[in-house]
Amino acid sequence: MFVRQEPAPVDIVFAILILAALVSRRQWLRLPQAVSLLLVALAVVTLLSMVNAEGFSDAVRYEVITLYLIALAAWLTGVFGNAELTRRAITVYIVAAAASALVALVALEVALPGRVYLVYGQEGLLRAQGLFKDPNVFAPFLVPAAVIVLEEIARPRLLDWRLRWKLATFVMLAAGVVFAFSRGAWLNMAVAVATVILVYTVRRRGLHRAAKAAVVVLAAGLVGFILLLATGSLRFFESRSVGQAYDQERFGTQAEAFNRITDHLLGYGPGQVETFLERSAHSLYVRLAFEQGLVGALILFLLIAVTTVFAVSLVARDRDVHGVGSVALLGAWLGLLVNSLVIDTLHWRHLWIVAALIWAGYALSRSHAVAEQGIRGFLWDADAHAWRRTRVHR
């Protein structure tokens, strides 16, 4: 994925597809009702908060991107109702993420053409950033792909690849996360991977899958350590593993933002953190509370809570989303939530993609539950891509 600025080239493609879907009036998988209401509420609050914006042009730009991503997530939820499209899309994402990681890793040591766009920092202190504008965004982009592949290794359902290719892909993705030297991404990865291992550990007859995943993670960690030694990056890794001098400034900015969130009921307006404060918020939760006030913060909390409940429900029922493991989705989602404590993730495409997969999985699981219980209602016909009223008896 190429995201050096907003809108990115991929956004233009997505926008065209969304418009085409609206014009075609094609039936798509519907958003869960709770999610629909919360997304509409979030969109309304962000729009209303613009009245308090001082930098109006920045507010308009930021708001347009936010509304676009909300629309993207809603559209993707419908798309993920289609099994073939979902499997192809996630496979392409995994391949693209692994290729990005590999090229960025090579660029750290080799003067490739366009190297300046693939790495960040100065010689001796270089960080992998792929085709993103920041290593702190690039590395978390790799994490969902990594945990999907990890669960796929433990329990194959999605990728028709040989085991050695899955292992190589996971190692490349994990190495990309390590060599981005992003502390938030490391925590993101740790939470996501731990979720996969822990869930399978407590599952009935899942211990051998948990052990397999743990062995893969340990092997990838060993490869990463060897690469750090071979490239002379171990000392840089150690320096990035501890607190940095600018952390206190970040915490001070966040404290000031929290102290001012009650100044306006709907906050200071979209994209206004940098206008009113000395530094960026470096936190999704701080930014939204400051820019959309307590009302916006409450809506965000409810949206996160609902999505998390849906993800846990999928894991409890052992549902996958057309081959994409629900445990990997839960891990990726929890990792993103933790990552969001130290960086603003509202405009991360992969945040909304993971959420859309969870919403689609929950909607599909509800239709399956209706079929299993023999309750009259609307069932999703994957072949016809439409909802049909039916009654199915056990």
C-alpha cells in the first residue's frame, strides 16, 4: 500500500468503487444495527464540532477524510459478505504487506533506487517505513497480516500455500515490524500474537495449535535477533526499547488536552489538536476527546466496546470470516486499540478494515444463528448477494 499523503492513490480507487456500489444498487451484507447507529452518531458529532474550529480549512480536510473512512468501513463490511472477494482481498493484502516489508528491509542495507522513500532516519539509525510516511504507521500495517498468517499456520483455512511459504511470510512481516523500531507497533504485535496463543491455549483441543504458534513466534524472534546482530542494529534496538526524551512532552500535551476537553461540549473541531496545542496528541483517545468533546469520546468508547464484543463473540463461537480466523481478528483489533494509546489511529485504513471484517463476521454469524435455530427472518444468500426472508427448521 502507498500512503505518503492523504488522499492516497488507494483512496481514489476505493472512492470510485464505493460510488459504483451506490449507483448499482446492489445488495450487500448489512452493518449490524448498533454499529450503524454509532457510525452515524460519530459522523454527526464530528460535523457539528466544526463550529468550534479555528483553522477551518484544516477542519474541512480532516473531516472529509474521517467521513470517507467511515463510508469505506461500511462499504467494506458489505463486500466482506462475499466469500470469494474477501479471500482474494485478504490474500492480496498479506502478499502486499510481506512484499513491502521485504523491500523495506533490503533498503536498510542496500542503496536501492528510491531508497529515500523506503527508509526513515539517518545512516546508522535507519528505520523501515516502506511506502508509508512514517515507520509508526508502516509497522502496525503489517501486524494484522502477521497474525492472520500466524493463525493460518496453526489452523489452515485461508491460504492454499505450502507451510514453508507461510513461515517465510510471517518472518518477513515480523522482521518488518521489528526494523521499523516503533515501540507502539512492538506492543501492538505482542498483544496480537499473545491473543492468538492464549486463546488456543484455553480452547478445547487447541493446545497443540497454541504450541505450534508459539514455536513459530520463537523462531521468528530468533531470526530477528540474528538480523539485528548481523546488521549492527542491536544497540539501536535497545535504545528504542526504553523511554525517549520527547515522551514527557507528549504526556504534557495529553494532560493539557484532557484538562480542556470540557471547554466545549462537542470539542474544538476535527483536526484542531495541532492548532490549539503545541504538539500532536499522539493518541486516538486524546485526540477524539479534545476535538469532539465528551460526547465524541463516549460514542468512540461505545463503538470500540461493541466491536470488541463482536470480536469476542466470533471467537467464542469459533467463527471465521470466509477463512480469516476470528482469533487473529481479535488479536489484531486488541493490538490496534493498545497502539492507539500512543498514536492517533483514526485515519489508519487498516484500523477500519479490521473493524469491517469483525462487523461482517458478526453479521454473517447472526444469519447462521437464525438458520440453526429455525427462526423466521432475513438470511444472507451469498450466491445471490441478497437478503431473503426464510424459515429454516432444525
